[in-house]
Amino acid sequence: MLAAANAQALEDVTNGIRSGNITTVAKYLDNTVSITISNNQSIYSKAQAEIVLKDFFTKNQVKDFIVKQGGPSGQNAKYAVGTLQTTNGTYQIYLVLKQKDDSYVLREMRFEK
């Protein structure tokens, strides 16, 4: 069951990014999230992270998001690396989800041009 929840969490997050739907992504945010946008890294609370992501996706409307690779990262984590095409250029995205209790949460997101 956990493997299915794990796969679903990663799929939901990548689909949320692909559609620019931050509400979907926000469901998986951990209590604190590391977000790096063009070498500007900060640790945000869940509420702050949602605002930062909404701002990013408002300014950078999604054209496409293609996951290049992904899979397990250690015992209790999953990652995905993809290319995000936006109205303001292309970003490489790196996502890390970690196991927390019986589900997976988004712990880290990096957006690099």
C-alpha cells in the first residue's frame, strides 16, 4: 500500500506542476520545505511555501513539464528531475519526497534556469 501511495504522491506532484495547479502540489508539502529558485534557497513553512510556489507559477505560466528521471532515493525517499517549460523560459526542476508516517511529503524543490 505504501508503495502505491508513494507512486501516487510523486505522480500527483508532477501532474500538479505540469498543469500549474499549486493546490494539488500544496497537498503534499511538508511542515517545512526547502525551495530554491535560481540559486535563491530558503526554508519555508507549508503556508509560506504555497505562497512562494503560487507566485512562481503566476509569473512563469507552464507550457509543459517533462519528467526526465525519477525513482527511489535511499530507503524512505523518492525524487524526480524534469524540464519545466514556462512563458519565461525553461527550468530544470528537482523534487524530493520523503516518507512521513504512512504517506509521502514534498521536502525539497529546486528550480534552476
